Amino acid sequence: MASLEVLITEQQIQDKVSELARRISQDYGDTPLLLVSVLKGSFMFLADLVRQLGPNTEIDFVQTSSYGDGTSSTGIVQIRKDLDISIEGRDVLIVEDILDTGLTLAHLRELLGTRRPRSLKVVTLLCKPEAARHGTQAEYVGFEIPDRFVVGYGLDHAERYRNLPYVAVLHEAV
Ligand code: PRP
């Protein structure tokens, strides 16, 4: 039987989302902003964040996959669902739930960068130390977390636990 150890409470997440939304609002002002949510994990963070941003905010979605055989990272990030709209000339903010190895973000930055956005930045709720070692950084980071397997608030284990309103470490029984 697996058990959950709460790492970041619902209140801590909501306070952090408000803080990030304030910083983003201050930085972009009335400039129209396009949020690009990376599915599936970022859906809950996106929903909470976007409700605290101004009326000049649009959203679109991408879905990526780096685990070709489902058991190990191939190191190659594939696009499973691309954006619906053009980002040329747009101010784009990628919305991620977590930077783990940083591979997904590195690939997305490169790919979206070729489409000539006016600016391209990243907000992530969670960031592990490994991501920095790959040279991948986000302009806005909610929480630096240790290298543990976390679920909740959008993050899953075999598609479970995404609906939890908090972030928890998953302990698998041995
Ligand atoms: C997770 C997460 C990020 C990515 C981070 O997505 O949502 O997009 O992995 O990992 P990385 O930094 O090592 O590239 P995942 O591929 O598990 O898909 P999901 O969001 O649909 O669960």
C-alpha cells in the first residue's frame, strides 16, 4: 500500500500562486500575455494562476512525451499535441508544474524559440536541483524541492493523484 507524505500544503500552494501572479502582473502590466500550459501536469496550476491574471491573458496547450517506451527517458522530447495558434510576435509564458531533469523545458524553449515570439519566459511551480545542472532555468519558480517522487496538484503516478490539492511525496510499500 502506497502512502502520501504532504510536502507542500494547499494553503502554501495558493499563497505561492498569488505571489507568482502578482510578480507576473507587475512584469507584464497591460501587455497581452499568452500562457502555454504543458499538459497534463500543469492543468491545475494553470487554472489557479490564470484566474489571478488580467483580462489580456490567453491560453493554449502543448503536450510532450519523453518516455517513449514508458519506462525510461529517451532523452528526446516529442510533441504529442502542438499549439493551436501562432506565437509569432507574442509574449509567451510557458506554464510547467515541475522541472525534473529539465529536458522537457530545454526542448520546448528551443522549439518555441524558432517560432519567433516577442518574448519567451517560463513559470514553474516546482523545480528539482537536477534541472539546474542541465542549464535549464525558469524565470519564475514557486518552490525548490528535493529529488523525491512527488504527486498531487496535477502531478501523477500512473495517472493517479493528479486531483490532490496539495503536493506529497509518494512512498511505495516494499
Ligand atoms: C512531467 C512534467 C513536466 C516534465 C518534467 O510531465 O509535467 O512536463 O515531466 O520532466 P523533465 O524536467 O524531466 O523533462 P510528464 O511527461 O510526466 O507528463 P504529464 O504532465 O502528462 O504527467
